[in-house]
Amino acid sequence: MAIIAMVTLTGCPSAHVEIEPQQGPSNDLVAVVQTDSIYGTNEENSDYSATMTVAVPVDGPQALIDSVMVLMNKEIYEFCEYCVHFDEEVTSYSREEVYTNDGVQLLSHYMEYYKPLLQDSVWNVFDRSIGMETQTESFVTYGVENFHCGASCGSEKGFYTFVKGDGHRISEIISPENLVRFFEEHPENATIEESEENPGWTFDPETEFENTSFGLLRDSFVLVIEGVGNHYMTKEIPYSQIGSYLSPEAQALLGLDK
């Protein structure tokens, strides 16, 4: 398992990051956790903020680092542009202008561009967290969670699974047809009971694939259910139950095709 080194950045390009020696399998991905926040004040003198927390790859197979950095740049760029314009379809910079492969200075790089803009425009509470959820000998799964709060609050989450061998991201973990078939043949998994934490959920084959995303964890498949009120729920299903329904590539990564 990779070492995750902790570091806090405050928008300073010269912030020092110490990376611990890598341990575990030689193809492990080593990441450092960086956090930065931008604060603004609205017309009523209420304070608002935009906060980013990212587990940035700094050591490991180069192809894997490159793929994860593509995800990092995409998510941070979209987050900054969204916070600056908040639903307006305009941009401050192109992706090419701000793209970087310097993982150690990733957030401070973006803050050089966006902090002056965000300090004058932030009037809501925004958070985006990009973290390593699972690492095995064959794959790495990252999770991206968004939170926003103003007149009301909402959250979303997505999972991204990367193959360690060549760094590419799995495009299909399970097909719509196999997802429907799984829930038809395993109806005990097709619901989440209502509780104080969630309003409950029942699988709907007509619309559910449009409102879900998927990821591979160490011991289970994770289903993200969007649109539960303004938030999301997750449901983990053991591979012993759903493994045979997954895509051939996902089964191969998990060693289920043997």
C-alpha cells in the first residue's frame, strides 16, 4: 500500500512538501494530500469559501501518474471556473493555459491564476475533494466529491478506476443491461431502506443508469446513487455477488476471470 504524505498548502508557490520513501509493491502510487481555500465576502458581509482537497500522485508508474494528473487538472479547472462564474457559461482561462504536470505544486499553480478572481467572486460555499479510495496491485480508484451550500446544500460523488499496468481509466465497469439483470436476479440488493440518514432508494430500470456511477474497491463494487434529495448515497456490493456481471476488463483486474 502506498504512503500518503500529509501537507497543507495556502496558495504559496514555495510551499515545501516532504515525500516519504515509497513502501510496498514497486507499482504503488504515492500521493500527497494538498488543501487550499479561498475566502470571499458577499454584499451582506457574510463570508464564503471555496476549498479544494486533493491527493496528488508524486511517485509511481509514470503512465499511471500521467492519467491521474489528467483527472486532477480537469476537476480542479472545472471547479475553479464554476466557482468564479457560478453557472454562467463563460471561462477565465482555457484548460491548456493552466494545465500542469507538477504534482507537488498543483494547487499553488492553480491559485496563482484563480485566487485573485475567486476572492472577488466567491459568494457561496464550495468544496471539491479528490482522494485515493482504494489501491491494489492491479488498480487504483479515485473518488471525486463535490459539496456546495448557499440557500440550500447539495453533494455529488463519482469514482474513477485506473489500471496500473498502463495507466488508462476503465471506461466500462458494468453495462446497463448487466446492471438491470443483476438487480432482477438479486432483488435483495435493489433497495436501501429509509433511515434518518437517507430517504431510501429502489432501483428503477427505466432511469437508474442515468443517475448512477460506479467504482471498484478492494472487496466490493460501489454504486453511487445521485439525486437523493440534493445529495447522493452509496451502496457497496461484494464481488462474490456481482462479480460475474462486471465487464470483462473489470473481472480481469479483480482476478475473477481465472
